[in-house]
Amino acid sequence: MEKNKDKSHLIDQLYDYLEEQIQELKTDRNQLNHKMQDMIQEKNEKEGAINNQQKIYQIRKVFSPLPLEIEEEKQPVSEDMIQIEKEIHEFQMILREKEEKITKLHDYQKGLEETCLLQKNLWKGKIRKYCLFQHLNS
């Protein structure tokens, strides 16, 4: 009986540990998701700026005799876009890994719950058989 209590206590501790790890992963995932959303917004803003620069360049090319410095500025913005897209891709990979870990830990928890349920049912069955045996022998 004492062995079952120790086993049950260890299972409870393991379950609590898994729950804590899941919560930490969810917190990390949410923080990464916010950072990624900020980067996506920055990327969209830069794309808008590039489109505006291209429109301005086309208009100035036709209507203005002034030098066209905007074309020179377009190149670094494009390099920024490539870097941002790489970072977004990295965030997506990290988020995917965190989701997989969360799923695995949930599966472990579910397995523990099923194991505990089976053990309780088996234990109840043994008690019932013992009680029935005691009743029949008396």
C-alpha cells in the first residue's frame, strides 16, 4: 500500500513538472509570436515604403529634372527585407519546435492520466475481489 502511495506521489510530481514545462513553453511561444508579429508588421511597412519609393521614382523620372537619389536608397531597404524575412523564418521554425514539444508533453500527460486511471481501476478490482473473497469465506 505504501509503495502505491509513493508511486502515486511520483506520478503526481511528474505530472506537475510536465504541466510547468508546458506553461513555460506556451509563455515562450507567445513571446516569440509577438516578436514575429512585430517583425511581420515592420516588413509590411518596409514593403510599403519600397512601393512608395518606386512610385516616387517613376513620377520624378517623368516630371522632374532633379537627380534621382531615391533609386540609390532602395538597395539597403531591400537588404533589410531579406534579413527580416530570414528572421521571420527562424521564428517560425522555433515556434514549430515549441509547438511540437508542447504536443509531446501533452501526450506524456495524457499517458500518465491513462496509466493512473488503469492503476486505480486495477486496484479497485483487486479490492473488490479481496472483499468478495473475504465475504465468501466468512
